[in-house]
Amino acid sequence: MINMVVFNHIRRALESLATSTLIRLVFHGVEATINGRNRARVSRRTVEFAPSPSPAMARNMRAAIAFEPPSGDPPPLDTNYLAQARCEWRQAQVPASLLDGLRREFLRYFDKAPWSWMDRIVTVWVAMPVVVGWFEDGSPRYQVAEQPQPEPEPVVPPLKAPPPPQWPETQPE
């Protein structure tokens, strides 16, 4: 049984993945990057395939859900509140019906989904921000991720002006 906070986060992550214009699906060592959006009667999606060492997962700029036990840190998450928060993988068991949209996406680009169609409960790992407290309005306060410090630019000494030319002194004759 999962608590309501984890369940709501997973639900929002799945909604984000379902409506995303850029999604990455990883399965059997292949990453499919789907860019674009389905429009009515016209698909304007481009798909690029590349090898990937990641476990079976679906991720976009806001969320990451893995279907195999991930090792190490979650993949980098960009451009929203998760980007500034430190994330940890949390394991949860969710009803397979919640994953129907993702299952269709996997079946569109791979020969099968990372879980069986017979499964009623699927174990997933979701990248969740670490909550360290609460603001007065009830919203969570996340632990800030350690941002890599950019390498300092090398200091180039200022150019010195060349000395003025020395003209030979001429004596009037």
C-alpha cells in the first residue's frame, strides 16, 4: 500500500508523461526519443533511437518512472521545480490501469511493454523530490540539489601596450 503523497505524485507524473511533447522511453537497452505532438488526424512526431544503459523507464523534463530497479541517481530532470530539488527513487506498486497510456506508447515503439498485460499491480520506481519541510500555505519545501559548480574561466592577463618606439635623437647640424 502506498501513501497518498506518493500516489498523487505518480498520477501527476503519468499525466505529465501522457501529455508531453518530448518523451524518452527506454526498453531492452534502446532509448526512443519521441519529439512533437499528436494532432487530430496528423502525427507530427519525430522518433530517434539510440542505445541506452538505463533500465526500462519513461521520462520527460518533469518526471521519471522506471519499471526495473534503477541503480544510482535518477536521470537528470530539467526545467521545473524538480530540476532544483534532489530526487530519490521511491518504489511503489500501482494498478496497471494507471499505466495504460504509457503501455500504448511502449507498444507503439517497441514490440512489448515492460510489464505483462496480465499484471494487475505493477511495481514502479518513481523519481521523487526529497521533502524537507512545509511552507505556511501547505506546499512542500524540497531539498535543493547540489548544482555542479562551473569551472572558472582561466584568467588571461591584460595585454600590455608595447613600449613607445625609441627614435634616435638627431642633433641639428
